[in-house]
Amino acid sequence: MKSPQEIRAFVLKAFDTLFNRRDYETAAKFWSPNYVQRSAHIPPGRDGLFDLVRAAPPEMRYENHVAAAEGDYVLLHGRFTSNGRPRAWVAGDVIRVENGVIVEHWDTLQDEAAREESKSGLPMFGDRFPTAPPQLTVERASRIVAPLYEALNQPQKKDVRALLAQACHADYKSYSTNDEWLSRDALAEVFKQIGASVPDLAWSVTDIMVSGDRVIVRGEATGTPVGELFGARPTGRSFKTMALDVFTVRGDKLASAYHVENWVGAIQQIQR
């Protein structure tokens, strides 16, 4: 039987392998195929846990503050930072190890409190309070989304990839349905394709609203196609159409977007 110190080190290595290094093949050696997940936040089983980590931002990191072991149980006090939420998660985890693998897990999660929110006057993790993220105001949201909309104005004349990199995280997802999405690089190609068909494409922001870490943008697109646009041949006529974008902000960049553009209406204007 391994000592408590060895079991403690084993679990800490498992957490680092899965949450920080994202080495799923190696992590599978730490977690039992019959792993029991007793968390309100994580789907059941080993696959549920691994899929949750796969879907998390690549910047997410687990930091451990306290780890204690007794018998087959390891108690962890740690923190998940850059988790795609406005606050880091401070986590209390109870891990049960059996026959050299993790077989069961319980947890409690709390948003990390800022100094002014701590009634004890002490930080929840370590010896320092977190630096509060700047409030997402309309003005700050406008600055964050500006490079993306700049890339939509005559894209063929712009460094679209650089502008999108300025506005969006590397793992940015642009959803055109609830399930289908494009990566940042794939979206850059779409922008350039539309720009080639509509050289005078102009995209203006008519309204911006902010709710928590979400930014809602109502925009307007205009242009006169000279090439085929979504299957419609150019006729010399112009279009003006509306677009709605719902962005999620992580830190100082965009993490994802759900968007709807009325291209059907635009094509009807071209062909009428």
C-alpha cells in the first residue's frame, strides 16, 4: 500500500496532467474507466470529466494551495483560473484512490472573492486577493469588438487575420447555429471571400449593449456585389441588411460569438 505522501503526489500529478497539460492519453492512466463523478458541475464518468476539460479555455490552469491525504482519500484546496468565467473558481476536492487509480470524486466550487467582498478580510486562496477584472462597460466593449468590425469593412484591403487576432482569443468560436462554429482562422477566410464578392462591403455598428460578460451588437451591412454572393449572381444592385451578434468576453478579448445576418433579405434586394 502506498504512503499518504505518495497518494497525495499521485493525485496532484493527475490534476496537472489533465487540467494543465491537457494530456488526455496519460490522464486516462490516472482515472479509472469506472470513475464515479459526484459533482453538480461535471457530467458523469471519466468521459464527462475529460470532455468538460476539452471544452474549457486552453488558458485554464489548476493551482493547488493545500493537499492532505489519509488512507485512500486526498483532500485538495485549489483554484481554477482563466476558466472562461468572470471569476476564478476556488475548489475543494475530495478524491478517492483505489488500486492505483482515481475512482471517486466530490467537490465544492465558489467564485473567488475580491478584497471588498471578504467578510473575514482574508483571501480565499493563498495570501493575496485576486486583481478584480475591469468592469465590462459599453465603452470597453466597443474597443474590444472594434478590430473585428474593422476587418469587415472592405476585407480585401485589410490584414483580416491580424485584426481578428487583436479582437479574439486563439480558441475563438463563431457560431452560425447553436452547434456549428468556425475557428478564428476559418472566419478570416469567410470575411475575405465575402469581401472579394462585395468590394465595397461596409459594416457599421448601430447599437451595443452589455450584460455581464456578454456584448450584444446590432449592426448594418451594405454593399454592391460584383461576384456571386451565397449563390446569387451580381445584378448591379446594392443591399442593406441587419446583423445581430452576441459575444462572450474573456479577459480583454472575445471568446465566442453567436451571430445572425439577414443574407436572405440582402439577396432579395439584389435580385428584385
